[in-house]
Amino acid sequence: MKTLNRNTIKKRRLDLGITLKEMAEGLGFKNSSTYLKYENGTYAFKADHLPFLAEILKCEIDDFFAQNVAKIAT
């Protein structure tokens, strides 16, 4: 089973200069603090969040999983 790598999501967001507020809006959350709880692992991202994350972060869904971390570094 693949493991979602939250650090990859955070790094990609920071590399692209995307704010917590922009992520929250893109995922339909009411505020940035809710998104931050997902990014920090307080809440778990759901499968239906992944397509929106990939679109916002301009990458593939598979890139969020541990075995694919090196792929989006280039």
C-alpha cells in the first residue's frame, strides 16, 4: 500500500509560492487553518481531495505518495 507523503505536498506548495489560503479555497475549505490541519496530519486527506491537490500543485496524484517523492523534485 502506498503512503501519502504530506511533506511532499507542503514542499511543493511552498516551492510554488502557494498560500495556505489558496490551498483552502481550492479544496473548498472555509479557512486556511482547516487546510493546515490536513497538511500537518491532524486530519487525513481524503481520496476526493487528491485530484484538487494535484491540480493546484500542478503534478500527478501519484507524486504525493512516498515511493514517488523524487519524481517531482526535477
